[in-house]
Amino acid sequence: MIDLYYWTTPNGHKITLFLEESGLPYRVHPVNIGRGEQFAPDFLRIAPNNRIPAIVDQAPADGGAPLSVFESGAILLYLADKTGRFIPQDLRGRNEALQWLFWQMGGLGPMAGQNHHFTQYAPEPVPYAIDRYVKETARLYGVLDKHLADGRDYIAGDYSIADMTCYPWIVPHERQRQDLADFPHLRAWFERIQARPATGRAYALAQTINTAPTVDEAAKKILFGQDAGTVRR
Ligand SMILES: N[C@@H](CCC(=O)N[C@@H](CS)C(=O)NCC(=O)O)C(=O)O
């Protein structure tokens, strides 16, 4: 059994995509990050960065005590290694999947995250920042579009954690001021993943957990006012 500490955001969706595809038994523990639940001491013990997602594997492969994992990329890799699924088993395929996993973790995720912040949440418009992050998001979409242009269906051969880590960050493409018509290979890939039954189940689950997915003023104070003092408390 996997305990999943989750909220209905792109990084959360990555893990429900995996769990729904793999059929691993899991139970969801909602962590409402707009209400500060990411600072609960029990959650911080498994997720010291006060961010979702995190998991606790109640039956790790070594037969030892329950094992916790934070950081979505580390969780995907852990689950792929645990099941032997959604990661190529050969050296070169695994290497390719891991490069794109890290590309998303270090590039697409953080840059699109700043895009969301400055296009939707900043208290006043900062044209330089909006321009910077909208352009960088477009560049990253272009990189992935080019990678997919050789006719492959998925990023690293078969459907894998490389796709699961990227897809949820392309879902809000309109909010990121991107037009998928500019990225035809990316759009075909996106629609392919969108059509997977497990993708439908993962996003349907989100709707049962968070029925009003807006970032209100109270949530903005919690999410955007953090500093070193926040983690020392
Ligand atoms: N690098 C982290 C980022 C996780 C992250 O930013 N999670 C957001 C939701 S998508 C969160 O929990 N935010 C809570 C907060 O900012 O306090 C990962 O990929 O797991």
C-alpha cells in the first residue's frame, strides 16, 4: 500500500498518473496547501520541503520499515523501480527517460511555475517577468516538440515516467499563454496521453478532492509569503 500525500496541482497529478496506470494500491491523504496543511508536523516529517507530493511505501522491497519519499521526480523513479514499469529497462532507454525526467524537474516545472506566478498571482503586473517566463516556457515547449518530431509516440519509447512528469505541466498551457497549434508534435503527444483511461481517472480523482480549485487571498498569503523563518518555526 502506498500512502499518497497529495493536492490537486501539476506535481500532485504526476503521482496519481503513475498510480492509476500501474494499479498499485494507494490511499490519498489530501494536503490542502492553500490552507497551510503542508506545515503540519506529521507531514513535515516525511516532506521536509513543505511541498506536496510525498509518499510512504508501507511495503518497501527490502522488507524494512515504511519508507517515505518526497520530490515528485524521486517518487516517480522510486515507483518505477519498485514495479519495474514505466521506465525502460535497458541502459540507453533508462538514460533517455531520466534525462527528460530531470529536464522537467529542473526546467519545465520551475519555469512554468514562475510563468503561473507572474501571469496570474503576482499582486501587480511585472512585464519583464511575464515576458521572461512566457518566452522561456515557449522555448521549453519547443525543445520537447522537436524531440517528439521523429515520429515517436512517447518521450522515451513506451509511455514512461518521462511523460508522466511533463504532461501535467502542459495541461495548463492556456494559462501559460502557449498555443499548442505552434507545437504540433507536442500537441499529438498531449492528446495521446489525455486519451489514456488512467489519465482520465487521475484527473477525475482530483475533482473529487478539490471542488473549488482557485487560489484565494488567504491561500496567496500562505503560498507566496514564505521565507527561511517559515521553515524554522
Ligand atoms: N520540486 C517539488 C515541487 C513541489 C511543489 O512545488 N509543490 C507545490 C504544489 S505543485 C506545493 O506543495 N506548494 C506548497 C507551498 O508552496 O507551500 C516536486 O516536484 O515535488
